[in-house]
Amino acid sequence: MTSSGHIKSTETITALFAGASKIDPEAAIQAHSNRPVTVDVVSNGREAIQWFKKVSKPAPDRSPPT
């Protein structure tokens, strides 16, 4: 990310699809994005929560200033 919080156009986007789909998620995302895309597919909401736990970064320590 840039310092302003915007994503650079060269950064990879990660998309998560949960549940059965009649479309090809990777093809759908690639068709609508001009950035590199990583697509992860899980079969249900429980697996989606597990995925988020695995990829999430811990929040920075937000201790009050002294």
C-alpha cells in the first residue's frame, strides 16, 4: 500500500470465494481486474473463518501514549 492507504495498481489482490459456485471464480475476478489476482476457494463459512485466521496479521499494539 502507499502511504495514503491506496493499493498500488501492481499489488496483488486476494479474493476469497466460499461455497459452491456455478462460475469460475478466478476467471471472473481476472476479467474485472487490471491487477494480479490470487483466488482462494473454500467450501463453506467455517473454512472461510479458518482462512481469515490463517492470513490475518495481528493488530498493532495500540497502547495509549504515556
